[in-house]
Amino acid sequence: MGNASRAAIISDRRITGLSADVIAELVAEVGPLWHEQHQAKLASRPRKRAVGTGAKHRLVFVDRLLATLVHLRHAVTHDVLACWFGVDRSTITRAIGEVRPLLAERGRTISPGVRLRTLAEVVDHLGTSRKTGIIDGTEIRVRRPAAGRKDRDKFISGKSKQNAVKSMVVTDGDGRVPFCSPAQPGSCADITHARQLGLVRLLDGGPALEILADAGYQGLGAQTGGRVVTPPHRKFRKNAPDWYEEMHERQRKAHSSRRIRVEHGIAHLTNWRALARHLGRREHMSDTVQAIAALLSHQQAADLTPARTM
């Protein structure tokens, strides 16, 4: 790809979803990691000639990064990217497969120089900053497993009745996403997923903080000493008094208005077309969702950073 085409991609935020400054930071941070990984791969196998000899890459690292960003942002197929960057389709597939895990490992950026990578770090951050956390599960449609596979039914979501994977998203009161879990099959209940991630263990006896959740997490409040707050239980199944209906509706709406920020955070994630519906391999979904969460948090932190004055 020529310098003019590369500059056009970097300068237009609509193409990659990231500003030119953030892309430059990614090149400076992820580039050395990719080169180190590539050199280690070359040196790990028997060779008949020295490392560095032979044909050179036609796709430099900057182009590999841009191809990965365009793929995640717009779900552009590898064939189209290959035509755009002037390389073979297998080169694009290999480039995305190498860069995407490196992006996923970066963690979520809270502020310049501050990264959160695990749920334990997120809980500590929320407790230290005295911010309210909000959790919710998001589902991403995937292709149906082939007929005859023994685990074919575990991807069917009980909520959407479609083949999907799900992730648990944690946001703060501003709608920023400090945590997005690896993907689990769609049949896993939200509360089960939270327990598997260790949320109960981290909150029970942990820092004093408030975590807002929807009705799918009913029961976590008792297990975490009241740190997880869910919508109020309905005491009257039938023939409820008018005063109770009014009170229950008021409490439910108040809780919903406080936790709406997590829906905004999930909406920002699913604006990246790779999460609208995933047509690739399901085992790559965890890297995809975490890479997008890392990129989105980095851009949000950059947007909130005051511009430098000369």
C-alpha cells in the first residue's frame, strides 16, 4: 500500500474508529511486540539460512495493524482487504491472526498510563475510586456448529433462541468499559458466568462498592454482602394493591435509569461490526471482543485527555 493510501486511512476516523494519535501509539507499543514475536518464531525452527535472509514482507506492520482495525471496525472480509492492500488473502488472514491477540492483551485503558486487565483489578479500581460499577451480559451471534458435533446445542441462547456467545461487560457510571470478559457459549446464564469469573469471591469481603445489575443476577446480592444491587423483588404475584404497584414501578424505573449506562457501553462495543455478528471461527471470539474493548477504551481515554497547548 502506498503512503498516500495509508495516510488517508489513518486520517479518517470513520475507517478505523480510532484517531491518528491513538493509531500512532498502537504502532509504537504493539509494533515491537509483533517484531519480537516474529523473530522468536523464525528462530524456533531448524533453518538452512540465517534469520533475516530471503524474501521480505510486502505487508509492513503498520499495514497489518490497519488491516486488523478495518476488519474489526467494519467486518470487511479478508478477500476485500487483500485486494485493498495488494497482497494475497492468506497474508491478511495471517496478519489479523497475529495482531488481534496482541491488541486483546493490552487491557482496558482508564487513563494515560493506567491499564486494567483482570476483573480483580477492575474491582480494586472501582473500590479505590469509589465509583459505582454496572454489569450486564451481551450476546453476539455466531455461526451454528456443524451437524453431529456433541456440543452443538450449547451455543443456543435461552434468551434470543439463536446461536450466540456472550460476554460480561462492566462499566462505570460514565459508561466507560473497564472490563469485558472472554466469550462463553450462549447457553451459559448471566449469573453463572459471573460466578465462573470469580465476581462473588472478589466482592465478598472485598472493597466496599456498589455493583448495579439486572434481574439476571438476582441472588448475587445475598452472596456478596449486598454489594450487587438488583431490581426489587415482586412480593405480590396476583391482586397486588394499587399502592404497591405504584411503588414497585417507581423503584424499578429508578434502578433501570441508574444502570442504563451499561447499555450505552455495550452499544459502543457493538458499533464495531465484528461484534454485530461474528462469521469467523468461534474460538477467535474471545480475542475479538477483548481487542475491541481495549481499542475502544484507549480511544475514550484519549478523547477525555485535555489537548496539549504549545
